[in-house]
Amino acid sequence: MSSGEESEGNIPHPPKRRKQWMKGGRVPRETYRRWLTQARPAVQDSDEDSSEEDVNLQNNFDAEQQAINDGALEDLDVEAHQEEIFEEDGDSERESLRSIISNLISDSDQENVSSSSESGAEHDDNPLSIPLFPGSKTTKGEAISKLLDVCCKHATSKALLNDLVVYIYNLLPKFNTFPSTPYFFEKAIGPYIPPDLCVSHYCCEKCGAYLGTPEERENNCVCDVTAEKIFYEFPLATQLKYLFEERNLADVMDSYEIKVGNSSDITTGEEYLKVKSNLKGKYDVILLTNSDGLQPHNNSTEEIWAVTYTICEVPPGLRRVFTMVTQIWYGKKKPFMNGFMVPFAKSTIELFQKGVVWTHPKSKIVHTTRGTAPAFTLDAPARAMLQNVTSHSGSCSCNICEIEGERIKHGKGTKTIFPYVEDEELVLRDKDAMEAQTQSLLLSGIVCKGVRGDSILNTIPLCNRGSAVIYDYMHLVLLGVTRQFYCMFMKGERNGLPTKGIQKPPWYIGHKSKIIDVFLSSIERTYEFTRFPKYCDKYKAYKAQTWLTWLLFVSILVFHENLPEVYSQHWLLLVIAINLLLKEVISQDDVEMARLLLSEFVEEAQQLYGKEVMTYNVHGLLHMALMVKRWGALWATSTFLFESYNGVIVRNLHGTIHIQEEFANVFGRHVANATLRNVVSNADVDGTSGPCVMGKMFYSDLSVQELELLQQQFPDASQRVPLYARVRKGKTVYTSVSYSAEKATNNKNVSFKLNGKTAFGVLKYFYQSQGKIVAFVNVLGVDAELQFRHHATNLCVSHIVPIFPTQEICIIQIPDIICKLIRVGGYLCIPPNNFERNL
């Protein structure tokens, strides 16, 4: 049968590409393999009295298929192989093969030619494990994961991703297994995106009433004309099932040892323990939730509201990896939380009552996970919206207590202040009390204690409306109080207003800004703390981490030299208290000490600066110790984690229309990226791997003292030894004095264990032998007389240590290093914890 003829039964003409191949043209290698695979059953189904030539052809196909399955054709040139088959014109084998392929064409004429890529998965249980090209050490899955990881990290557009796929495919050698088109790339990552990832919901844009899904509509709107607004949900049950089965969430939870006693993580908080007492399952989860508004573009009149959550039972260092988005809203108005949060509340009810059924990926045991979402860490506007109380600028607007604010004149308008009241006298909000206040509002129409109606929080299982919202220290302390006092000191503000043309207040130090700028410019950053204040007049561009480094490490040194002592002593109260509440492990005595210091700070602030300084944020300081008792250390409930994730959302949105649909696609790629990294990568996700040297080795002569110390541990060491300038331990990189490439950063100052005590020093270089790595350290002395101290309480600032150089040298093991320190002038600053890095 010729290639242009039709077989019996009116077989249609073959597709153009197969016609070309039968005439000597060239086709992709995977297409050729699939035809060989499909040709075999066609021969086997022939008549019993088939000719000897057909039997020989079948044997040839068996040999071809076996070679394909064994990977023996990895280095085979497909075009040469095609020419070898059709070596003789008129050969009966050639005619038989053409006849078989013509029959195959008739059976698959309606099949899209692009389906040829599916053959790559037919001969391998895991299509991602095949080599990228013959002889490559990189697999197809690793290549796809790396490209997807780079695109997610740098927030590339879909158009750029599509171009990169084609470009990389063309750069690789022939017959590579990398997806040749964007379609095949999306098809490769498709199995790693949870099904039913995005569900549409509707609400009324005018009154905020929830209207249901497109399949199930609810008539809750009271408006004359309903203005439907669509938003999207990424189902909670689907995500949790995906995290357990694809991301090994169960193993991560098993690795976390929850400590009982002192306050540290959220799992030690009183409110958490109350909720956990109702969830006894091994893999039951409690969610920490956040919702915040985002601007998708500069000067945008619309905003995005995303509901994100993380899992409290995951180790703190890994929560960033297990943070997910469950709802997203895009519009010109803020969403009404009582309508917008209905899908999330329904999901938590179903999660608490029925749970999520999943299969352990290793043991194959079926588990049922229950859970709820009793904690929300939010900024002030979102707290008021979710709790349904008066906004932070109104009276009775505190989310924790029922204090009634005072309205005073402020410039041409007015503002609300909260005069100092001892925190022990404050009446805290409670679920039952707020319910009674809601009923009072419905009966009388008068707002009672700031409660403006019912809240969606009442429908979430085990959620206490009065204690569910958390005062986040990033917004309240850093962006609120710290910035407020900075403007007072550097801009000379009085009563929150600039003082132009009149005498500056006694706390004004703005005229020394040039001297302060010189000091700020001398501070060397570390890899973990990259944001430091540089110029006093650029404070409007400071990020939250900049305010953190200013508060804990820089402000004391600046104020000690330039601010009158009465004001600098007052500032020490805030610095010491916040540092105590940010520690990894906080004793009950530390919590009580911090409460007293913050109460003293608020009371003295009213005396020193006037009652106009008593803003919503300053009043909130009275509740920070209570937040630690309820939900653990401040870092455990900080919104740094969620704000970082929100930044990822914004960076990945490139269009100006259909923002929600675009995000749904982007979120799917991020989920696939996280899954692929877990499947194909052996990287150290939790940052607990052992130390390893970095960079090139160099030789140097040791001093007599250094050689004696080294020979105590390595007797065979000589005076001239191979050394290294850098070491990595987990995710932390330590440099040394010998690392000349380090200019703008300083990563060689450390604290370490020496003879059972904590010491400080500068890393000189590293030595590796017999599988061990040691560091040569120049020990630094501590000048206790220069340590900052609050005179009234006799408390010292323990995390800022004055140091001086010594001639002492020691050798330490890398695991003996406690942490990396920040060098600010003649002082070493100790970070309060190891979790809030690269914020």
C-alpha cells in the first residue's frame, strides 16, 4: 500500500507529519517511539497464518521495544535508525511497516499530534526521573523544578516563562526530554497541582451579604438591586490533603517537639492549649490566619485582600514553606468580612466536624485530620473589620479591652487618645460579653463598647471573639510606636504635629542628623539582617525590618550620645521589654518583667510628652505581655511571615485586568513548585544540615600559638596547612577575616561556647581534616562598665555588648557557634531569636 492510498474501509488520509515521515522526513524521537510501541500489537493481532516476513518484523519490533524499555536507545540517532529500516527500496519489510503505520494512522486520525509527548511516561514509572538528555546527570524533573523555582522566585510573567521553555529546549542537545512547548510544560507540572484548586463565590458588593457559589446560590441580600461581586476560594480541605500526601506534612509535624512550660512558640500559649485540648488526634491542626489589603500596582485604585494561613504544629523555621492562600478578593472597596469570610468559616466547620481523610505517603495508613482556626494576626483596620468593632480611630476601639478613648483637638481636626490606665484595671473583651453587647445594639440601636454587630468569628469552632485577634508587634510596635517616637525625636513633632517656626521641644535632635548619618553609614549588614537605617531624612521609606534593627540595635547608641538622659532612659524601657518578649524561650518572670516595663513606659510617656502622645498604638503596648501569655512569643504570631507571602502575591501579578484569575493560575504554579522541590530535591529545607566548607582552599603559615592549639586536636598538623575562608552550617554562612571579597557585609562576628561559658569573637579562618571542621577565633573582651543600664530599675541592656580586642586565640568546633552577631561601632548586638531572618 502506498503512503497516499487509503486502506479498506474508507480510511482517511494520514496527518501531514506522518506522511512526511513515511516519505523519508524526520519526526520527534518520542513520536517515533510511540509508533514503534503501537505497531507491536498490530502485528500480534494479525492472522494466524501470517507470512514469515511478518513474523520477522514482529521480532524486530520486540527487539526495538525491549531496547527502548532498557534505555539502550538513549544514544541512538533516530534519523539514522529510520534510514536503516528503509535501506532497500522495494524491501518487503519496508512495505509491511508502511502498511502497519497506515493502519495506525486510520485508528488515530482524530488524535492531536501533540499527544506524542505522552510516550515518555509509558516506559517509566516516574517520568521525572529520566535523564534530561543521554549522559546527563540532571533529570527531567530537576530541570523543570529549577526553571519553575527561578520563575517563582523572580516573579516572571507567563509570557516569559513560555519563552524560556522553548529557549531551553532549543539549547539542549537533540532528543532531550525537556518539555518542547509551554503546553507540555504545563502538562508536566499539572499532576502536582491539587484538583479543584479554585472555587468561585459571590457576594453583594453593596451590603456584603454572601450569595453562594454558581451552583448553590443563597438569597441573603437585602438590597433592592444586588451588585454581585465574585471572589475565589482555594478549598481548605483540598489544600490540607495535598500538604499531607504530597508535601510530607505528617513527617514535618512528627519532627516538631512541642515544649511545655516557658512561653516560646505559639504552641505554648494558654489559648492554644485550650483549643488543643479539644483536638486529640496525632495530626490534628490549628491554623494561624491573616488577612490584609494589597495594592497590585503603584497608584492602583483597587486592592487585593488575601486570606492566608499557616499551621501551628509545623516547626517555626518551616512555616514559611507551609503558608497557603485560601481566599482572594479584588475590587475598589474593602470586603465585608461577615460575607467574605463565610467560605472560610464553612471550611473550618467541616474540618472540625468531619475532618480531612488522607493517606500517609510512606506507611499508606489512612488518617483523618481535624482542626480549626482560632487565631488571627492582623493589622488594626483588619482587626476591627473581622471583630466588627469600632475602627482604631474611634472611641472604644481597642480590640483587647473595653477602655473608652478621649477625643481631643488635633490641628484643625480631632483625634482619639487613650490616657494611661493600669493594665490590671482594664476590662478585657470576652465572647459572652461581646454577644450581650451585640444584642443590646439590636434592641436599642446604640453601639455599646464599640461592638457594631455580630461577627463571623462566632461561627468558627472553638474561636473566642474576644481573644481570637492578636496584636501584631510588627504593625503596632515597629510601624506604630517606633516610627511615632522617631518622628518626635528627629522631626521635633509636638502633639503629633510638626513644629515649624516655633521653638523646638527639648527632645528634638534633628539638628544632629548629619552626625547621625555618618554613624549609620558605618554599620555593616549581615546576610540575615540586610535592612538598616542609613539616612535620617529617608525614614518614610523604612521597612518594618529597618524599624526592628533601629529599635533593638541602633537607637540606643544614637540616643545615648545625642538625646537628653531623661528621654534616653525612658526609651530603654521599651527596648528592654520588646527584646524580652522576642526571645526564643521566655520565662514567666521575663513576661511579668516586660509587662511592668511597658506599663512604666506608657505611664512616663504621658508625663514626659503630654497626653497627646497616648495613641492607639501606645495604649496597645499594655497588652503585649498578655499576647505572649495567650499565643506565645511575639515572633510566633508576627505578620512578617504573611507580609512576605503577600509580597510574593503582588510581584507575580503582571496584568491590570482579571487579577483574580491571574492569581489563581500563579498560585497553581507556586504550589507545583513547592511540590516538585519536595519530590526531586535533596536540599536542606529546614536548615539543619551539618557544616561544610565553601570556596577555594588556600595555604597559610600558622603562628606558634595557633599551631599548638591545632595539634591538640590534630597531632599530625604542620605549620603550613590548607585553610578556608567560609563555612556554611544549614542556611547560615559564616565568613572570616581571610575572606577578602566581603565589603558591604560583616558575617564573622559570633558568640560561641568556650569552657561552658558564652564568649564573643571574630572568625579568622577555618580548617578541615578527618571529616571535622574547626574555626580559629580571635577572642573579644567585654567591658561591663560601658554596658547600657536603666538607672531606676538597675536593668542592663543584655543584648548590646561593649567589646574590645584581645590577643587571645582559640579553636572551636562549628557546632559550638551559638549565633552570628551584628557589629555596630564598638558593640556587638545579639539577635533575640533565630527565626526572624531575611524579613
